[in-house]
Amino acid sequence: MINRRRGLMALALMLVLAAAAAAQRSTIRGKVRTANGNPVNNAIVELRLGGGGIIGQTVTRNDGDFAFGGLEPAEYEVFVVMAGYQPTAQMVRFESDMGMRMMQFLNVEIVIRPKPDAAPPPPTTLYAQDVPKVARVAYEKAIAKLREGKSGEAVELLRTAIAEFSDYFDAHYMLGQELFRAGQDREALEEVERARQINDRQDAVYHLFGLIMMKEKKYALAQRAFREAETLKPANPLPHFHRGVALIELSLREERAQRDADLEDAERELDRAWELSEKRMHDVYLQRARLYERRGNREAAARELEAYLKAEPDARNAANVREALTKLRSKK
């Protein structure tokens, strides 16, 4: 098990180091806020082409900001998920008649609202250690800066905490998370791997690793990471959901035999996420629809979209879902 986890992280580091920078086209820049105007950090933001498959994923910074670059002119859905808040989506569109394909920038602000029975936020300490006072003070100051939206100062304080105590799990993990938000995936992976070396029994490490891999479109590694997170914390619906999504993405690139096996596994994961969320994770309907359409079962896909619309009649992506439903119904 340990060797497998080591290999998972090492392979990812090699892939990121070898990856060439993609040519930039147009960019979506956004901010996630609560209803009272406060920026939201650590929210998962997914980018979907026309409300369909996920083509990008990131996490908001401490000022609530996020960005997706290298985009072609098209209509996109920005979908935000945050623990304790209702999932929220917003459609954005690049103009396609810009003459000589000039770079475009779209700014979007998304407001999320708490669930009626929202649970309290997770603690800032993930792993109890005997930490030297000077390192602990630096870490606590870093957390305070993150809450104030001062990411740069927080990163420096986290580095100070690590310099004082090199085996500081929470500091390595939080630094990795913040670097991921900043788009520094290589550095984020190094911090996540260091955190794993200190404590390889923390599900949050593998979940964060999986999110980084999803952003990098390395879906095979992502699904393996989410599986490790499931093993360590089976009752958390999010790793099950994200592993299901990763397996669907893999199936889009595979031959029939492997595709069918991955879709079957993805269906089990989505069903498990649905049950663990007490049937409240309505985005499962959308992913099931993608899964059934991939299998060629358009009727089943249409039923899932209808179920989503029934559960989320006022969702921002409702019009887009209705359009997809119409297309499914019209196909022969």
C-alpha cells in the first residue's frame, strides 16, 4: 500500500515536470462570495463546456478568486461546490466573431448560499503533533492571514513554520493547498508529497492530490488518489463523487472493454456518493446522465436530467440542462 502511494505521487511529479505549457487563448476570471459579500476560499470550481463534461477544475484562493485560461470561444458553465453551501452554477459565453481571434477576458462573480443544515467548518488542525512553539505561532498567524484573504503573507508564514519544524504536517498540507489555488501545481505536489511522507493516513492529502490531477487532466492518477481517500474515510461522499467523474472522463478516451469496466465502476461510485450525501448531492444526476449517454442509453440519460431539473428547478444551468434534454429526446 505504501509503495503504491509513493509511486502515485512520484509519477505525478514526473508528469508535471515534463508537461509543456499550453498556448493561452481566452480566460475566465472569477470570484466566489457568500451572500453577505465575504470571499470564499477553498471552494471547488469546475469548468464545463456548455454544461456538459468537466474540462477544468481549480480551487478558489483566499480572496475567493479563480481563473481558467487557454479557452476557445464557446459557452461554458462555471460550477462551484463548497462544504456547507448549496452547489451553484453560472453560464458564461465568449463571443466567436472577434475578427482575428483576439484574446478575451470574462469576469464572473458567483454568490453561494449556505445549506439550511450546514455543518460547521473543519478544524484547522488535521494531524496532532508536538510542534515547537515558534512553528505553531507562525502557522496560526498564517491561518489568520488566510482568513483575511492575504495569501502571499500566509504562504511566507507557512514556509517559516516549516523552516522551524520540517515535519509539520498541517503546514505542508496547507501550503500545498494554497499553492494549488495559486496555480503552482508542481510546488503544490511537492508539499502534498511531503505531507504524505509525514502522515500517509490522512484522506485530505489524497483528495487534494486527486483535485490537482483532475486539473492537470490526468484522470487515471486522479481516480487512484480519490480511491485512497475513500479507503481512509469511507463515509465522505466527495471522493466517491470525484472518482466517479474521473472514471467517466477516462471512459471518453478508452476502447470498449476498458470503457465499459470504468463506467460500471463510475456508476457504483456515483451511487455511493448519492447515498452518503443522504440523496442531496443533486449533481450526481448530471454525471449519471453523462454516463448513460456514453453507454448509448439516451432514455436513461434523459431521465437523470429530468430528475435534476425536478430537484433543482431554479438552478442557473437549468436552461442548459433543458436544452440537453431536448437533444436527447430528439435523437433517434
